[in-house]
Amino acid sequence: MIRKWFWGVLLTLSVTAALQGQSRESVLKAIQQTSKWSPADQPTQYDEKNIETFAGKRAPLLNHYGFSGLTTQTWNGEGGTVHLSLYEMSDASAAYGLFTLDRNIEDPGFSRIPVGAEGFRVGNRAEFWQSKYVVKLEGSAAATDGLARAISESIFGSSRKPPVSTHLPPENLIQGSERYAVDASGIGRNLDIDPQSLGFDDSVEVATADYRVNGKTAHLLLLMYPTQQMAKKYEEQWAANSPDDAAFRKRVSALVALVRGSKDPAVAKAVLDGVNYETQVTWDQPRPDISMKDVILTIFTFIGLALVFTVVVGLSYGGVRIFVKARYPDRVFDRAQDMEIIQLKLAQGVTQKQLTE
């Protein structure tokens, strides 16, 4: 029984440690162990302190989105050589935001690739996001596809988009045009709006996308504010500055939608009709990004604590009993005067008795 408990505790602790967090090093090690790819050189590591040496002027933007670290390395495998850049972000939302900033469906040769949560290819460059990672690959199409699949299979964790991005209407959406912005630099010039007027100082989250309605293109700017009151304040500001554009904006609870790039009210209505928001009452604290990994981690943590507690209590009680019996025999445990033996006396003859009236 103790042996089973020991192996159960060991397995639980192993699973718990694995779920506590997957580092870039563990991802690369898993690729090497589970695929035919192998590193061709030593990895180069970057963090928020030295990322400027790699990203240049883009470093502040990466840090603002939630940059945690970067590993660059060259890999050899079937199909050729691939240069890998593995970005680790603070969470899945940050990874999605960085991915959308890099994606431009108007780039020559742009094509989507079915790897990770979403991926694309432009020339000899491929990129995808999954969980809290953004993966960039440079090499031939066959080689990058092979390494991309190996990396995707080695990454665990949920790939959830930011809440505001999940409210983008799917109807008439131009696939691949979606973006997620956490500061003014993520707002494209084609939206024809002052980014400073959106409320980034008030923690607004922004998602943008392009739509095509009856051959006409429009841009949707979706703003999610922390409270309904704050959303109403900004909507009233836009109403005061542009009273004639009521048909091109919509507010639903804490969500404000603006249509840009089109002067056709019918097009704006077709886009805005798909914008909906369901209000939910939640705890008035920053909502943790609870994923299936966190749920499993919590379950196994409590199971591990329970198993450790039972093993410690069992060993402690048994050890004390054995020590006391060896040190003070027949004094505390199993004393002769306190013990009773029940005998069945099966060998004794049967005595028959009859009841008479």
C-alpha cells in the first residue's frame, strides 16, 4: 500500500511540475526529443532588458504587449535548414496581439497555413501563434512546414483570443484582417481616427477588422471599456464631435463599435447589426486568464497535498506505534490484560436442546 502511495505522489508531483509553466527551453527540448529536427547552433536568448539589440525601435512595442523572452536558433531537419525565432509572451492574448501586428493579408504572396491557432506565410517566412508563443520561421516552404508542425505539437496550453476580439462579427468578415491593439501604435492609419481619443489611458482594449458588404469595404473599430459608464462617456464625446455619424457607431453595454472607411449607412448597418455584448456580473478584480491547464494544475495540486498528508500521517502513526512497542513492550499497546480472544470452539460437540410446552 505504501509503495502505491509513493508512486502516486511521485506521479502527481511530476504532472504538477510540468503544468506549472512551459518554458522556451522545454519546448525546444521536446522538439529535439520527439522529432527528427536537431539544433545546428547554440541558442541566443533575449529578455526585456536586451531585446532592443534584436528588435531595435520595435522593442518598446514588444514590451508593451507583454514580451517575456525570445530564443533564436537554427535547426536542421527534413527539407533543409530553418532559422527559428520563438517569442514567449505573458499570455495568449499578448501572443495573439503580436501575431496580428505582423500579419498583413495585402503582402504579396500572403497565404494562410493550418498550424497552431493561426498561421500565415509570406515568401520564405512563416509565422503562427499558439498558447503564449509566437513562432517565426525562415526557410523553404517544406522545411518551415515540417518544423512548424513539430513545434506546434510540443506546445501545450489554451490559445484564447482577447475578449474584445471574440465580439467581432463573423458575417462579411475579411479573414485575416483582424487586429488586437493595446496602445495607439496598433491603430492603422486607414481607420482615419486619432488613436489618442480612444481611451488607452483608461485601459480600453481595441480590436479592428475589415468587412466586405455587397462589394464595398468597411473597417470596424471595436472598443471594450472596463465599465459601461466609461463607454458611455466616450460615445457621448464622439456624438458631440460628429453628430451626423450616428449611423456609423453603436454602443452595447461596455462595447463601442465604430465603422470607418465607408459613407454608406447600409454598409455600416450590416456591420453593426452583428455587434452584440452580453453583460455578466463578475468579481470586481482583474479576471485571471483561467485555462484548462490551470484547472488541471489546481486539481492535481490538491490531490498531491492530500496524498502527501495521508502518507505523512500514516508513517508517523505507524512509526510511533512500532517505537513504543519496542521501547515499552506490553505497557501501552497490545497489553495482555486488555486483550480478549474470541474462540469459536468448532471441535466441541453439538448439544441439542428442545423446548417443551
